[in-house]
Amino acid sequence: MGPGWAQCHIAHDTRSLQISINQQCDALGDLIRTANRLRNATEPITFSWKIRSGEYRWSFKPVGAETQVLIERLRSWDEGDAVFEARVPTTELIRAVAMAGQLVLTDVGAERYRERWSNHPFPTAELARIAFR
């Protein structure tokens, strides 16, 4: 993908989803901030990514030591279709997000990330908070 575009790939067991995203949404920042919040969450956490052809709404619902993940592709203001669902151990989810963030930082670096993703800096502080907990 060119500057300002990235692929998000999420998978669990036999389910997977790939989303093309652009620099208008803070995709990596949204995921890393959510991972930080999940450690102590008691209420669902949601965010949306607006893309060229619509919107994806992500929902993370704490259920004991697990998190129910639901991603919906919205067709209108509040109507959509579930395109990914999984229930995973919260610590596993946090670890996966942290590893993905570290991989981007290692492969691209914060400066190149800022050049490519001009609307959003690399979430360095938020990633560090995951790593040091």
C-alpha cells in the first residue's frame, strides 16, 4: 500500500478479517489505546474507522478474564453486519496488540510512520504503557 494506507489483519481460530484503512483514522492508536483500557475495563469500549466505502465499528466487551470482540461493517448510521466476532482472553488480546504495535515501530519507525500517516503520530507513549504493565 502507498503512503497513508495500511492493512489491518485480525484473526482468531478460523475467523479472520482484513481491512484497508487510510490516514484519516488513527487505526493503530485506537487499537493501542483500547488495549491499555482493557486491563481495567468493566464497560464496553467502542471506536469506529471511517473508510472510503463506509465504516467499521469495533466493540470490545469485557466478560470476566475474556473480551468479546465484535467488528461490524456499517451500512447506515446505526445498521451494520457483523464481519468478525471472537471471545479471547484479555491478556492474549493485549499482548497481540502490543506485538503488532512493536512490529510497526521496528519495521517503519516513528519518523517514517509520521511521514506516511501524516494525520497521526506513532502512539509511542501508549505502546510503552502496554509494555511496562
